[in-house]
Amino acid sequence: MALGAGAYVLWGLFPLYWPLLKPAGAMEILAHRIMWSLLAVLVMLAVRKNWGWLRGLTVRKVGLLALAAVAITANWGTYIYAVNSGHTIEAALGYFINPLISVVFGVAVFRERLRVWQWIAVGLGAAAVVVLTADYGRLPWIALVLASSFGTYGLLKKLTDMPSAESLAVETAVLFVPALVFAAALAGRGDAAFGHHGAGQAVLMAAAGVVTAIPLMMFNGAATRLPMSTIGMLQYLAPLLQFLIGLLVQHEAMPASRWAGFLLVWLALVTLTWDGLRAGRRARSMDRGRAERRPEAAHEVV
């Protein structure tokens, strides 16, 4: 539980970290995050002496992970841009609605049948987007890109069925050369911030890899020990902290119409969570009932 809560708290505190890397732009920060993340995850795998997974890589898995790399690049880049341009609350909205996007993906990709309360939650989420579109005067594109890209990333990771650290190593390896070329081009034009704004800023840029790897390691430790229902509850810690940072630390505007949109989203999440817990209890009750009937059936056969 401590590992899981720690991972989501660290992810929730990211809006305090990325502004420290200014005057670097979002794309330069993204490029360095990719490069240093590859180094950090390789060190982590080397410490664990875990290289056997390389033999299990197939062309299909590498292809899926390459697509996942594109999705997470869009997610990371949009998030860094949002935080460093004063849209932290809209970024938090993206991670609040991500569970609703996952439900929609379940229907569209895996042909899952939604229960009535799940449909109600999705409807509330759609209504929230309409309200927030009216509030912003535009689609809340940052939130929608973050939610859809992370939902796509989760879907592709589900299809590859690989541990997070190992899959992140492949994803960042796929992205490493483009990131390096971009960073080198910036440096060649004299537009790079890295190395030109003091040692502290350079160290913080390089630390982006460790900042990415540490919560990932903590999450892996929690995911192997906790029920998925508990992980599902913990995931709201990150966007909640992001929202509070945007509101209380960065002092972003929250007019009444925006509060209305967020309240609809939160109502949708309460509905979705309540329905999931209720369905889980019902499934466990049915499993216990079947288990209790098995000895009686065996006795009758004897």
C-alpha cells in the first residue's frame, strides 16, 4: 500500500518538477526525459540482473511497444507543455477522465458489455466535456489528448503483457535516436537550454530519468501485491494532487462553470468506482457459493 500510494503521490507532484527545468521548452525537456529514462531503466535492470526477458521479444511485441512509445511520447509531451504553460488543472482533468476512456476502449476493442451504471458514468463524463468546452470556449484538448494517449498506451501494454520496466526499456530505446537527434539539432542551432543555464538546471534535466523510473519501480512493487480494485482507488491520488497544485500553488482560474464540469467528472468517477466495487463483491460472493457447493456435489457423486 505504501509503495502504491508513494508512486501516485510522486506522479501527482510532477507539476512542481517540470517548471524547474525552464527555460527549456517542452520538446527539449521531453527529449531529455526519454534519453535519461532509458539510462535509468537500464541501470535498474542491470542491478536486478534481469536480461532474460530479451529472449522473449517477438516482432509483434516490439511493434506494439513501438506504438506504445508513440502514445507515451504524445502523453509526456502534452503533459509537460500543459504544466509549463499554466494548464495544470486541465492536465489533471485528463487523468480524472482516463478511467472513463478505458471503459470506452473496453467496449470498442474488447467488445465488453457495460452495466447500466457504467453507461451512466460515461454519460456524465461526456456531459462534463460539453460543459467544459463551453467554459474554455474550446474543446479541452489537453485533457482529451492526455486521457486518450494514456488510455491507448495502457491498451497496448495490455496486449504486449510485459512488466513495466522491461517494456519502458524497449519504448525509450525506440525513441532514443529521434530524441538524441532533436537535442543535438537544438544544440547545433544554439537554442538548447541544457548546459547553458548552470549546473543545477543541467542536473535537474538529467534527473528526469530517475524521476521517471522511481515511481515506476514503486508502482511495480505495489501492482504485484495489491488487488486491482485497490490500485484503481489509489490512481485518483495523482490527478487530485495535480488539481490542488494547479489551484492552490499555481493559482489557476476556476470559475463556477469549470467547477460544474469537474463536479460532473467526479460524480462519474464515484459512480464508476461504486459500480466496480459492487460488481467485485457480487463476483466474490458467487465464487464462494460455487466453492461451497462443490464438496456437496462431490459427496453426492460418491
